[in-house]
Amino acid sequence: MKGDSFIIDSKILGEEREIYVYLPPDYKESGEIYPVIYLLDGHSLHNVVSSFVQHYSGRARIPPMIVVSIASTDRMRDFTPTVRVGWRGGEPSGGGADKFLAFLSEELFPIVEGKYPTRDYRTLIGHSLGGLFTVHAVVAKPELFRAY
């Protein structure tokens, strides 16, 4: 599988974030522009989702796509829209979903769309807390993605 990776020094999140990218096999030669899947928890799901995209696009079941996978560092902080009271008197956590949405739209999208031949069709995929974030994105900023 063709791929790329890079690190973003995010001013919004105040940390570095690792990004993995799956590219369609003929993306340089074809001259095509591609829809993009933005995948949460990319550190653990990148290979699985990229394999599915390669398999189904190779059989003309879905269009060829670019997969941009975002490695997680603090899922509770980034994927939850409200602060959660700490378990058994622990520190409160969460509440950073809007900040993470700003990271996507203001920092990650411009890099991806400047570096790769992308179409104006973004999909967001998340599971578990990433699924909660995906629902939050639909409600808070529905214009950012065309599919969820």
C-alpha cells in the first residue's frame, strides 16, 4: 500500500500529532482528485480502513480515496464535548471536542488539501469515543464533512 506520514505541531492542541496517509495506488499518474476519509484513532485503525478502501476501490465498489488517519493522544479530552467529573474523586476530564474540530478544520485540512489532490468530499469515521466525536461534529459543524 502506498502511504505517507507526517507530524503536525498543532498550535490549537498544544502538542504534536502524528498523521498517516493512505494513497490510491495510481494517485500520481492518474491526475484524479480524490475524496478523503478522516479517520480517528488512526494509530490503531489506519491499516484496517486503508485495506478496506484498497480492496473495495480495486473492485469498483467505492471510488478510490485518500485515508488520513489521526493518531490519538488523549481520547477523552479530544473526543468529548463536555467535561466529565472524575471517577471516584479523580480529576475532571474531557470537553475538548470543539478544540479538536478547530484542529481539523484550521490546521489539518489545509495541509492535506495543499499536499494531495483532494476533492471537496470529506468523510469522518470514528468508533467508541470517536463515534461520539463524529456525532458532535455533525451537530456542531455539519459543513466540515459530507459523510459520517
